Amino acid sequence: MSGSASTGPAGAISTPGAIPKVPVRGVLTAVQPESVGQAIDPAAFAKWLEGVHQEALKRGIAESTLHATLDKAQFLPDVIAKDQYQPEFTRPVWQYLDSAVSPARVRRGQEVLAQYRQEAETVSTRYGVPASVIVAIWGIESNFGSNFGTFQTIDALATLGFEGRRQAWARGQLLDALSIIDRGDIAADRMIGSWAGAMGNTQFLPSSFLKYAVDADGDGRRDIWGSVPDVLASTANFLSQEGWQPDKTWGQEVRLPAGFDYGLADSSKTRLEPAQWKAMGVRPATAGGALDPSLTAAALLLPAGASGPAFLVGQNFRTFLRYNNSTSYALAVGLLSRAIDGSPGLVSAWPRDTMTLSKDDVRQMQTLLNKQGFDAGEADGLMGPATAQAVRQYQRKAGLAADGFPTMQLLARLKTAS
């Protein structure tokens, strides 16, 4: 931002240099429904839209808004293709962090924070969330506004509501999106985002927008597409309402003693105070330090098993998970925020030579665990709590570190034992 910010009506932040408006691309029409296995009946889609139209009218949404949106809504085959796509391989946490917390993103985050320092600090003071955390979420969600998607939100949600895996959910989100347009926060042609309906710089779903979006620049609109103050305040407001505790850290890298019971890790049932973890031999990863006393009700996190970095994480880490329920995501936000602040990186290295499992590998592992008397649940290729617990039980019996972390080495051992 070239100029300084000033305070507007009711303490709102006025910004001379807001985010440039992003040109809206046209809807995707190059791919025909048949190319993704969808035989769409246009008349059926039109009838479904009319049902949404009538429901929206009952909610008090203006007829003019519905004609400007639903009358133009188009089915997007690309959205269904992405909704149905399930990757065969899941990236290990270290590969995700290589991208999410890359040196280039750290530098850009520092530049963005310097550029919008006054706005960020004003929002930080108002909501009790560190400026670096707010900026880190902005960076991970939309790469600081450079990539928040090119799908028309109304079209994407109408497509998912008509044909997707979660039709009732998508229909509700569509009605919320129509409410946002009807209230004047954003014009329909500027409401763009991801194929799944997440919108703007903050990647809020419409329901989240209605609950958390903030008009921080005082222009009467909550604009997470083009207003930096609104973007920063909306992000901070989300965290604040979802349980952020001011003046507390999100987590701390630690080292574990020899013979530690790894079964205490990654369990929502095991939340202890720093003194209790210390009594078990848990120490800060950095020599000479102390466990952070603000990490009350802390859980032990081993995102790559016993051979990778270990963390104590508290309530603020769990608040990150409210934004996106992914351990890798929450860890990325925490580590990126610290890197933006200039803190050093991790002490422990990631086990990059570890071979992780594909869905077929996990399915085979589940079958073998069940066959050997360890209840892994349905062999569906997904690493849920039951499978992780079965892995731990097998590891204990085999005299291994019971971290519940599946690897190709573990699968090979199971095959040998079968």
C-alpha cells in the first residue's frame, strides 16, 4: 500500500490501496457433461433452479436478485469432475509444508505484513489475534489474493446442489450466497472462488461469510474479494469466535525421551499441562529452553510418526483446525506465521526417506490387520481413528514405537507375518 491508513466512521479502517479487482473469467463451457459421465437434463436443472428460486423468495430474497443470478446459472461439468476426483496418493506432511511454508511464501508474507502493517495491527488489537497469524492464513488460503479461484460461486454451488455428493449442503450454501448478493455485499459477477464454493481471499463458504465477515473499511459492504481491511478483520473475527485465546501460543516443537509411550500422541483424550508433559520427560526441541506455560490442555502431535518432529499443541492449534480440519493445514499456518515473524525453522528433520501409502496400500494394510486380529474397521483405504488404533496395537505387539503412523515398511512387515 502506497499511502497510510486512516480511521473512518465508527473506528473503521480506511485504505487508500485496496486489493485490485480481479477480472472474472467466464463460466467453463468447454467440457461437456458426457465427458465426466454426467447425462444432465437441462429441463431438470431448470426445474431444480426454480425450486431454489421459490425457497429463496420465502427467505425474503428479492425477485430482482434471483433473476440476476439463478436465471443465468449454468451447470459446470468441471465442478462435478473435481468433486468426484479422489487422489490415489496423499502428500506426506513434509511435502505439503515445502509448498505452504516455502521461502518464497515467507518472503511474500513479510512483504505483505510490512505493506499493510497498520491495518493488520489495528485488527490484531481488536480481535487479539497476532498479525502474522492473520497474514499466514491469507497466504495459505489464497496466496495473498493471487489465487482464490475463478469459478462463479452461484454456478459452482448450483452444480453441486443439483448433482454433487452433498446436495442438501450445497443447496443451503447456495441460498446463503444469494442472501449475500441480496444484501449488497458483493455483485454476483464478482462472487468468485473455488469449485467447492469457498470464496475470495479468505476462502469463506457463504455460511461462514454470513457469520464471520466484517466490514472493516466502513463502506457498508463486507468485501473479502477486494478490501484488505475486510479480509484481515474477517479472518481474525473467525479465529476469535472459534476459540482463539489471546496471548497464548499455538504450539511448540519438543523432543521426547527414550522409551516414551507414543500412544499418548495424536489423541484428543490426552490433554495435559506443561508440567505434566515435563514430568514425562518431554523437553523443548531447542536446548536450554522451557515448555511454554501458555500451552494449557496441550496434546502431543506426531504428524510423521516417531521418526519426525514432535509438537505440543494447544487450543489455538485446535482453532486453526476450525478453519480447515487438516493437521497439515493447521501446522502450516502456525509455522508460516512464525517464519513471517522471523523465527527459526524446525529443529528436527522430516523423515523424507519414509515411503507413505496409497489408498490401495492402506486398504491392503487394513485387510491384513483385520486378518491378524487387529480391528481396523472397513477396508476402505482411509486412515481413520480405528485404523490408527489397530496400527498402534500391532506396533505394540511387535515391539515397535506405537505411533500409529502407516508406512511401506510397516505394510511389508504385515505381509511377512500373514
